[in-house]
Amino acid sequence: MMRSLWTSATGMYGQQVNIDVISNNLANVNTTGFKKSRVDFKDLFYQVLKFPGTPLKGGELEIPTGSQIGLGVKPDAIFKIFSTEGYQETQNPLDLAIEGDGFFQIELIDGTTAYTRDGSFKIDSEGRIVTSQGYRLLPEITIPDDTVSISIGKDGVVSILRAGQTNAEELGTIELVRFINPAGLRSIGDNLYLETDASGVPILGNPGEEGLGTILQGFLESSNVNIVEEMVKMIIAQRAYEVNSRAVQTSDDMLSIANNLKR
């Protein structure tokens, strides 16, 4: 069987994975705090016909380059890119964006701590600041029911003004965490990530300290997906898929010719 059939098949599979990732990026172009992904490819092992440096004529000469035939490609990693493209002003006091490095801490139902860049928070029936799915922000901050205004500073300090009062009251501080390798975090959906061995342990601190970003109240972080860039990648992936499928067809035609040879 011709090597090109299997080699081209690996190319088609690789571009299929590439299109899957690009499609997910485009689908989340309006998802708050979404971070796009990129597929990293690597070539497969090689079949060596002649090793480079093989001696010839009793050792007087040697083959300078050798003969090696590659056997295809495979997706090696799907890498999440934590760049920031921009912010959208909402004027909602509970919409928060992180300007710089860091994640909000979220408590899941089972008590596990998850992390997110999505700062579109709400208030539940008990006055606690929660995500759109109802998960609590950590450390927990409860807004009294007689609050008339909420102010959150760049340093994460949450202050409120109660009805009938003129002086602001501090309720607590929103803490952030960062990771030495955020690309190693595990995505679990709902704009949430979990810590892994690859991400490293979370480094906790107040906004604006220890390399952490500051908080912007009344803003949401936009997705970092560039539609034009993703469309260009999609076209390239489509053409690469077509070229590999053409190579399969060509190999099949060559096998057909060989099969139809007559003496």
C-alpha cells in the first residue's frame, strides 16, 4: 500500500481538528472573557531509507543527507491564548473586568474552587454576589437589601451606600488569583477553569498587587477572538484538507493504473 494514502489521511484528520477548534472560537466571539484556542501540529516519525553519514567506498565517502520519508502529521496540543483584546462598557455596577493578569474565584456546588475571567456578576436572593449560573464569588460578599449604590475600586474594595446614609460602608475586598501557566488550566464550560498540575498552584492577592491586574467596574472583558483572523485560518485549513484529499485521490489513481497493467 502506498505511504501517501496513510500520510494524507493524517493530514485530513489534522485539518478536521483544526476546523473544530476554529469553529469553537467563532462560536464564542461574543462570550464574555472567552479565550481563543490554537492547534499546534507536529510531524510523525520518519521511515529511514538511508541514514545520513552512511560511509561509501570503504569509508572514503559518506552520504551527506540520507533518505528519510515522513509519515504524516498529528495535532500535538490545543493551546489556549490568554491575551486581552478589549473591554465593553456596560454601566452595570456588578459588571467587572480584570485589567491585566488574574482570575476571579468561584465556588462550585461541590465546594471546589473554579476560576473565571467573566465578571458579569449578579445578586442572589440572599444578597450574595454570584455568577449567571448562581455560583458564589469568593471571598463571599453579601449586599444588604437597603443598598442604594455599589462602588468597587480598582483595588477590589467593595463599598456601598445605604438608604438614608451619607457615608459609604466597606463590605470587603474582591481577591484575584493568577497562575504561572494559565494555558495549563482545564476548561469545564460556563466560562470556568479548574486548577491542574500543569497550571501550577493559584497565587492569591489583592488587585494591583503581586503582578495581578486591577478591577474595572462597569466593564466586561470582550472575547479575544478576531473574526477576520479566524476566517483566514478556516480558509487555509479548508484548502489544506482539499490538498490532502487530492493526494489520496491521486494515490488511488496510481494504484488503479498499476492494477490495470497488462503483460
